[in-house]
Amino acid sequence: MKWVEFPNDNMKVSGLAWWNEEKPSVRRLPSRLKDTFREPVWELAQCPAGGRIRFRTDATHIGVRAKSESVEPSPHMTLIGKCGFDVYVDNQFMGSVSPDADGNIDEEWTIAVKPGVREITINLPLYQGVSISQIGIDEYASITDPAPYALEKPVVFYGSSITQGGCASTPGTSYQSFISRWLNIDFVNLGFSGNGLGEPELAAAVCEIDSSCIVMDHWGNKREGYAENLCSFVNTIRSTYEKVPVVIVSPFYWCEESAGDRMHDEQRRSAKAFVKKMQDRGDANLHYFDGRRMLSKADSFGLVDGVHCNTLGFYLIARRFAPYLGKILNLR
């Protein structure tokens, strides 16, 4: 196997909106804005959730060498999902890897029996910073640009730990990753665990991304003042992008609702009312999606801890949201 230094011009890095100014770092926010973000947000931005390395190759084996910043386990998430990688070949899952006790990743996967040009996607860790040094392919093999997405511009998802991917079992099984494969679209994951508070600094950052659609999914963290915050965030977006579709996703089912919690009902009412008000004022590109259509009480087995999704939960969310998003993007 030969090892190609990363970055490489023939490898496309997707999902990292500021890659061109931050490379080789795979952080999710630009360092020039560091002082504008709260410290927890900046720390979480070092996790490359949603980042993907994409290329075509005729190899039958590929590999990755990287170093994880930490290997601290989580009680409700696999080490692979948190700080490992997984690989898809022509959109089919082919394997995964987690770091060793020292944070080192040195893995090779057999991806085919015979040489032939295939599309490769390597998904980056959801919850841990990482540095990537090399990508491996067979000695004879070549690397070329991947096939383009169906849309030139990505869909931006802003939100909480659920958006970030907690607690998917592998990096490629967040709900955005499923949707990306099914609709052939790029996406940017701006979920910040426990810190999706709808801050104006994040709204400004979102406005730096020339996107095809923006999905607002931060209800899990912004409980008090959600209605006012939602209005402010969307108004910031509209000051820059008058007609870009914006989808407001309200809460899906949380187990605490069966124990009397009514906060999510209020969030659903306020989000729906806000979207209607804006639509009545002529904003035809603002949309409301009830999260209970993604994950209902009957689907509570798709939750790890009553709050965060396991991979099955994310699959169900994606299955129900993808057709809706596809229509907004004129893909279905």
C-alpha cells in the first residue's frame, strides 16, 4: 500500500464550510472568528462532525492514518462514533475503526475483490478532534475527483447534540449522513452539544455559508426564550439571504413528555406560529416540520437515553425527513 499525504488536491473535503482557510485542520468554525464564540462552542467546533473525505479510486484496499486528541469513552456512545472513522464505497458501508489507547488510528480496509473505479467516502469523527496525516491506496491505484453532488451548495444544519450526531454508533449514521447519501447532497453540520443556543455569533457564521437550505434544529438546548431566539436567528439569516429555504424543525418525542413535561409542546406551538406569521408576511421560503413526524412516542426505542438517538433513531428521522427536504430542494 502507498500512503498519500493529506490533504491532497484530488481528495475532496466536504462538510467543512471553512476548509479552504483552515486546512489541514478539520475544525468546523473559522479561527478568525474564535474570539466571537463562547469557549464551549469553539471547543466543540474542533470535532469534525459531518466532515467527509471523498474521492474516486480503482484500489481494492484503502487506509487512513490519523491521531485522535482523546480516547475518553462516553457511557452512551460508541468509541467509533465518537472519535473513529467509517468508510462507504459507492454509498455502501464497508467498515469502521476506532483509535487505540494512545489515540492512534492506522487502518486498512479491503473494499473490493477486483480493481474498478469506485466512489469512496470516509466520514470523520462526530465528537472528538482529530488530525489526519495520510490516506492509503494500493500501489497501482490512482485517486481522482469524486462525482459531484446533485446540488452545488450544501444544506446547513444548526442545532444541538442531536444535530451533531449524538449518539450514532458510527460517524456515517447521523441523520444528515443518511439524507446526504439518499439525496446525493452535501451538508454542513453545525450542531454543538449542549450549546445550540441560537447565538447571534452563530447566526452570523451560518450567513457566511452559501447554502441551498438551512435547517434550524436547536430546540433541544434552547428551552427558555426559544420563540424570541428563533425569530432573531431567522431575521439574521433573512438579512443576508432573502429567499434561501429555511426549515424550522420542532421537537421530536422525548421520553420525559410522558412524565408530564410540556416544554416541547410550547416549542412546537411557538415555532409553528412564527412560521405562519412569516409566511403571512410573504416569506414563502420559511417552512415548519413537526419533529414528531420524525420520531414519535411509538419510536422511543430509537433513543439511547430518552433524549439522544441511536443509529436506528437517526435512520427513522432521516427516512421521514428526506422526502420533505427533497421537495424543498426540488430533488423529488
